[in-house]
Amino acid sequence: MNRNYPIYNTTFIDDMRSLVEEAAQNFPDSTAISYKRNYWDKEVKKVTFLQWREDVRGLGTYLISKSYRETNIAILGENSYGWCCSFFAVMAIGSVTVPVDKELPIEDIDGIITTTGTKVLIYGKSSEAKVKEMLRNGGLKTVEMIISVASSNSIEASGLGDRTLRTLEDVQTEGAGLYAAGDNSYYDYKIDVNKLASIVFTSGTTGKGKGVMLSQNAILSDMYDVIPYIDFTDKTLGVLPPHHTYGSSVSIYGQNSIGCDIYISSGVKYILKELQEHKPGHLVAVPLYVEPFYRRIIAGINAKGEKKAKLVFTLMKVSNFLRKIGIDVRRKLFKEVIAGVGGSLEYIVCGGAYLDPKYEKGMTDLGIDILCAYGTTECSPGVTINTQYEHRSGSCGKPMLCCQVKINNPDEDGVGEIFVRGDNVMMGYFEDEEATASVFDGDWFMTGDYGYMDKDGFLYFVGRKKNLIVLSNGKNVAPEELEDQLMKIEYVKEVLVYGENDVINAEFFLDETLCENAKEQIKKDVDEFNRTLPLYKRIRVVKTRDTEFPKTTTLKIKREYKDEVKA
């Protein structure tokens, strides 16, 4: 990354408590977080940075008063202001956050909470039914206190046993009272940023997740190597699940540190309407958000009739030529088109999975830049990123300053496993020394991802090592490589490539509104595609499905779903 163009003159912040304090000092009366209690409400709640600091400090002071410093505290629930306060407060007092995916089965949620020895559970309204069921079934054995983010709850005292039940608002108020009365315990503590700060359970596309152990230093190092180099706007839309590092580090505390207003989305089905209502300037998202945005835009163009659609596509060619000579008029030319996603959206930081270059180019051509990145939970999560000033289409960008990246044992095409080392790399997997040892080569973290780097240092993702199709002839095929090419077929919405009985299969979910007789046409298009491939890579079996593929909570297709069906 080029050090010659930092946009923000930032200094490295020592710890999460300092981040909250500096944001409150620098932007006291600016809006830190805005939200609606329910999507259909008219009132938008706005919380200033100063109030946010008060709420974080109140919860932190209360937890310390109950002897919950340096302990594991789980946060379960939807993206909300309460979730954000809880996450910061836990790390601000030197305790360990255990963010839990609310979409997991109850037995998995209880397993994470119990295995990590969690003493305090903070839960959101959408997770109350699961909390009640865990209590009824004798779960949450290690939990001593339960805190509800909602102002009310329906958990009966009879089901609590020896546990204490409080609301977040009540404990924040009590903590604020303690601080006002002279309790300075929130500040009277030196946080060790190299100690365990968060246990994040991965939601991989295969197998059960592992507990990734991250320090505050790892998280902050990663965050502060991105912030100075992206021209962030004043407002964003928080859409990603906060239990995952991509959703929390990039969408939440990275934005907080520079005074950005985060509007918390009410859910996936409301995103397009929220873009139009709240008009954020940028968005942090995954490919499965970007793709429907683009399709919506193109559908809107085509709906205006053949003549107007042809004009727009002609203007795109003209615009691209002008950009080559340094003239950028995209936002003016396509103002009406951009209005379909709110009108203010300037760019999207896209990570979490591979984005087909056709969507990246299509959005960029219309004036909404796509900044693709690469990372893993184990790297806090960022490893490489494109910026407005150093960008290469189709790539995942250049390595961040906090880490080094190398391609291990590359083949004749330069493709090999992506290795990473640096301050952003995890401490290891929670209580799993064997798994930890298996992913380290000295101090290099072996990502399990395959890719290559061009001569200028831009990283290109090829596929997952664990997903490789190993044929009996000794050849290896990366299914992602084939999927990326097949996704270029206009009417293909989703595709999954896999090996079965030494034969490469491709299963499709098609948009039949874009192609008459799509199920027959896809066989012809695959035959045509096969002619461009060496024999061992050719797809021999073509299947179609009538519904979307099952996905993880981070919106990646579950590659193991076939095995789940068979079981």
C-alpha cells in the first residue's frame, strides 16, 4: 500500500477504550449510530459519540462492580445499538467478547457459551426464544448473569435458577451512577492489548466452526492499516452480521474511529429501501448484496425501453473512454440510474467471498466503485484491499501494512497457497492446539486459500484448498475457478461445482425470467464452455434446482449441503 496518500492523519490507538474516548473527544455532538427500533417506525433514533461513550462506560463500570473484569462475556443477537455498546464495553474493561451467531442451532449456541466458560450472556430481542429454551433444557451452565438488550423481556424468574436477569438500560444507568459517585474503575486499569480479547467462531462453508482467538492489538492493527487509505463518506449502512469480524471490525469500530454515522439496518429484506431512505455514501458488504444491487439497476435501465437502455449503454462506453484520459463524469451521466440504490452511494467495500468481475465492472462503470478485499477471520480479518487510489479490477488489492503475504510453492502459473504473517494474525484456535499447529508454518499462517500475485503486488483469489477436487488422474481442480466463469452467463444466479465419483458436476440456480428454456439452454452453454477447458476440467454432469442454495449466515453457499441431504 502506498504511504504517500493517507487521507486521514490517524495515530495508532492503544486499545478499544481509547478508541471510544478519542471518538467522543473528536466528534462529541456528531451522530455515532442511528437506527429504528422497528423498520416501520417513523422516528430515527440518533446517538451522539458523547452519549455512546457514556453508555459504553456505564455498562463497563457495572460489569466491573460485579467482578466481571477479565472474564468471558457472550453477545448473542441481531445488529443493534445495544450490541455495539456491549461489544465495546466488554473489551474496554479487559474482558473477552464471545460474539455468537444467532442463526446457529440452539445446541451449537449453548455449546459455544458453555465451552468458553462464559459467565455473562448479553442477548438481543430476536434471540429471546432461544435463551428461554436453553434455560428450560438445563443449558447455560456457566452463565451467572443474563442481560437483555431489549427494555423488557419475558423470561420468567422460575427458569433462571441462581442467575441474575437485568436489562441493558438498567445496568448502564446503574454503572453511570457508580461513575458519577466516584467509581473510576473503568479507567483505573491498564489493558494488555496482546492478551486474548475476542473468541470468534468461524462459519466456514464446510464443517463446524473453530474459535479464533484475537487480541486487541491484532484487531486494531488491521483496522488502522485500512482507515487512512480509504476516502470514507460521512454515513454508512450497517448491514453485516456483527458476530463476524468483517461485520464488526470494518462496519462498526473502523467507522466509529473516524466519526462516521452508522445507520443500523433492520435486516436484509429492507436494505434497498434503507439505501433510498437514509442515503449512505458507502457500504461494507458481501458479494451476495452487490449482485442483486446490480441486477436491480440493470432491470431499471431495461424497463425504460430499448431506446433509452441503448443510450445508457452507449454513454457507459463514452464514460469509460473519458476516464482513460482523466475525465470522470459517471455520477452526472448516470445520476438517474444511481437513484435506484439511493442516489448517494459512492462505493462499496466488498469482501467475505469472491465477487464476479462482471458485477465489479458493471457497478464501477455506472459510478459506484467496488473496492474488493481479501481476508479471513484468523487475520482479524483483513489481509489485502483495493482503495480508490490503488485499484486493479478482478484483484483483491494489495497487502495491508500490518502483514506480509506470500504465495507458497507456486505452480507454473504462479498459483499457490496464500500465506500471511503479521500483527493481525490470530493467537490460535480456542482450546485446540492440534488445529492451531496444523495452520502454521513457523510464523506464517496458512490460509488454505489458493491465489497468485501479479508483478505489482495485487492478489488474485483462485479457490479454497479444502474445496479442491482431486481426480484419480492426479489432477486438481479448483471449483471456484469454474464457478467464476460460469457466473458470467447472464441468467445464472448461483452455481456450485463439485466432484462426485471422479466426475465434475455443476449445479445451477437459474433466473428463468432472463432466458426462455433456461434449463435446456444451460446444458448448451456448458458444452460451449467445456470447449475452452482442458479435458480434466470439463463438466460432465449438469443439474438445475428450483430454489437458492442453502447458505451460511455470512451468505456463502454451504458446500456441504449435499452431504447434509444424504444424511
